[in-house]
Amino acid sequence: MVAVDTQQMFELDLTKPEPLPESARDRAHELMGSGRLFRYTELAPGELSDAAQLEVKFAELLGRSYAVAVNSCGAALFLALRSAGVRPGDPVLVNAYTLAPVPGAIEHAGATPVLVEVTANCVIDLDDLAAKACVSGAKALLLSHMRGHISNMDEVVRLCDEQGITLIEDCAHTLGAGWNGKSTGTFGRAACFSLQTFKHINSGEGGVIVTDDAELAAKAILFSGSYMLYGQHGARPPESVFESLRGRIPNYSLRITALAAALALPQLDLLPARIERMNRSYRQIETRLRGIPLVVVIERDPLEDYVGSSLQFRVPSLLPEQMQAFLHMCRERGLGLKWFGETRTEGFTSRPSSWEYLTDTQLVPRSEEMLACLFDMRIPPAMTDQHCHQAATVIEEALTALLSINDATYQ
Ligand SMILES: *Cc1c(COP(=O)(O)O)cnc(C)c1O
């Protein structure tokens, strides 16, 4: 018999970002023509810079009093911690499933990350959170809604209130998401968003802090490097708050550029349609994955109003070398999955055992076990129903092929 190659191919390059909308490109051109790329510039009376407009829009979108745009979400997290009063040497709780810039931000503030276990469904383990809060005496929690997975925020907030813990939310993947009808980024004392290319808004690099706390906002503005031009900020606290901080806040030069703000602004209006499209793809692939015997999908709480900009699933019954083979087979067919179980972390994967700079060894065995079999797929807005079908079929065929190799070996 002649072997016919009927293998499904996946025909979308997941590493490729979307082109920017025309409106963003036009504004960028205009700005470049003016040379005013620094966010602080001579303004006409009543004129708002692009950065200030972005701040106003973010504050409005989240229903918070203040927003501060900076150069990245990692910097925003650092500034939020620093401005919330976290001091060098302080323990800071953080869920073990997160991206490298998150423990990095804690380290940047001179504080010590205290790793909290996550569940098999990628959210913070509330029992471990209570236990670690007690043992460490930490007065801050940096909760990362990693890859868009939202913990039970009612429980997290209750626990933080009970223990006097300041909650800072990492919303790098949850712009447009919510819990029980309330937006993520409105539960903590402050929240940080990312404008980096692979998040929900692409300005290359950028981050935004939102808060209702006037002193925190003013400190973040001054720390970010506003010189005495803080008056040009969009959603900012009153002058008196800045006056009271005069001379006490070092300038860390972590400003957003006017260009990044200009690129981000028009994209905010496109977000609802993009979210609808990504969620449709997410649900289609998830439904198909539920039908594949070896795959364990990540269950979402019905109260979680997620944005499906990426999808995770576990294949716990495979051996590590089989996971490697599975990854390879998918990649051969054009589907670039990521795997959190690589011995050496690659690309945007990250896990606690790779943060070797942490001074005290902190074991989070349940999180490590979960991450060892966790796969990850980007879901860009460009993904069509046809692509969803292709992706699920590639995954299914690769696992079926792996199993038949298994059967042949063990018979
Ligand atoms: C990307 C990301 C960050 C950091 O964002 P940058 O803007 O790249 O600094 C933080 N947390 C999570 C969960 C992320 O995915």
C-alpha cells in the first residue's frame, strides 16, 4: 500500500503579531514628523499628550481614579510595589505560575518573593496562600492573573482584608477580563497592565498602573521619572499630593514614550471585537480538546469572565520524552505550542525552578508537577474557525500517533 500523507497542517504563524490599525500608524507618523517623542513636551493650554490621553482612557475603562503609563508592565509592577510602601527585605507573596518579570519586579524592589502554590487549574491555591501569609508575615500579595487565569477574587480579597495584606494585581493578560461582573484590575490597591506586543494591546513596550490611591499614584508618577512635569499626566491626583512628596521620591526614569502611547490609544476601541473573536476560538478549541482522551483542559470557574488570548491544557499521562515528542510533532505540522516542562525554560515559558537567583530555596512541588505537563498555545485575533479546527486536529493526531508508538513498543 502506498502511504498517503493525510496529516493535518496548521496554517497560521502564531509568532506573528497583528498589523497595527491605520489610525495608529497615521498618528505615529504625525508624531514622528513633529519630533515630539518624549511624553513631556510644550503643550497648548488644555492640550493632552498621547500619554496623558492613554492614562485618561485607562482610568475610565477600569473605573479607577488614577492611571500612570510607564515603559513596561514589569516596571509598572515594580513601581506599584515600591509606591505601595514595599521596602527592601519585605516578603511579598506571589503565585508560582507566572512570568519571569513578576518575581523580577519583586526582586527589583529589593523585596523577597514568597512563592504560593497554584492549583491544577492554574489559579492560586487559597489554602497555601493562607498558610504562606501566616508563616512569612508578608503584607503584600502580587497576584498574577497568568495567561488570563483569574483566581476566586472574592476569596482572595477576603483573605487579604483579614490579614491586612495589600493586593497588587498583575493584569498583563486580563485587559478586558473580569470576575463575577467586576473588571480585573479593580480588586487590589493597584493593578498593572502590559502594552507589550504579545498582550492585548500592542505598542511594542509599555505598561499602565491603575489605582484609586492618590498617594500611590503620585509616587508612581514621580518614581517613573516625571521631573516636575507631573502636571502633564492624565488621570493624576491633585497638586497637594505631589507637594507633600516633594524631594522625597527618586527619579527612576521608567517613562512611556509618546510613540508607544499613540500606538496603544486607538487599539483600545478595537479591543471588544478582538476579545469576542479570541473567545470564540478559545471555546471552539476547548470543546474539541475535551474529546481527546489524554488531554485535560483547564476548567474555568463560571464566575470567571476571561479573555481567551491563549489556551493551556495538560497531558499528565505522558512521560517527559513523550511530551518533547508531542511538541516536536505539533511543530512539524506548523503548530508552535509552548511547554512549561522544558528542562531549560524557553521563550516565554517560566517556572519557579528557573528563578535560581531566589536566595532561599522554596519548594512548590504541586505547581512544578502541574507545570511539567502544561502546554500553551497563543490565540491571536487572526485565528479563524478553520485554524481552530486545524489546531485541534493536529493535537489529536499527534497524541494518537504517540499512543500507537507506545502500543507497538509495549506489546
Ligand atoms: C508579559 C507579562 C508581564 C510583563 O509585561 P512586560 O510589559 O513585558 O514587562 C507580567 N506578567 C505577566 C503574566 C505577563 O504575561
